[in-house]
Amino acid sequence: MTRPHRWQDEVLAGPGGAMTDEVGVITGPLILRSTEASGGLVRFDVQYEDADEWYTLTGSPRAHRGDPAALHAAALAAIRAGGGAVAPG
């Protein structure tokens, strides 16, 4: 069985932060982890730097159309922009 692809990067949330299912908006220095899941989906999770808890980025998982790494890059850009960023479509 192959392991899913996973991308993880530090990102500074822009004004208005990132929206999560569990706790609403989170702001500041975050970590975004994107994981390719079965069925052509990508799951997006975020956490505060140096924290243990992961939160689901609202709208996750999302379908990818050939390049799941591009969705990770789009999620990073959305979080940097802030405004209650959600998973890219």
C-alpha cells in the first residue's frame, strides 16, 4: 500500500485568519498540512505553531483535478490573504 502524499508548511495568516470547523477563525503563525486522500480528495488541517491540536480548514476535503500540490499552494495563498480563508475549490 502506498502512503498518501502530504505537504506541510508554515504560514502567517493574513487579517481575518483562517476559518476552521472546530473553533472558528484562527490567526497568527500557523502550520498548514494538506494530505491527499482516497477518491481524489485533499484534506486540509491547520494548527498554531508549537501546538498539538489540529483543526479542519472549513470546506475540507476538496476534490483535486490532477495536481493536489497545486491545491496546497492555493490554500497557503488563501491563508496568507486571510479574510476567514477556507479550503480552495
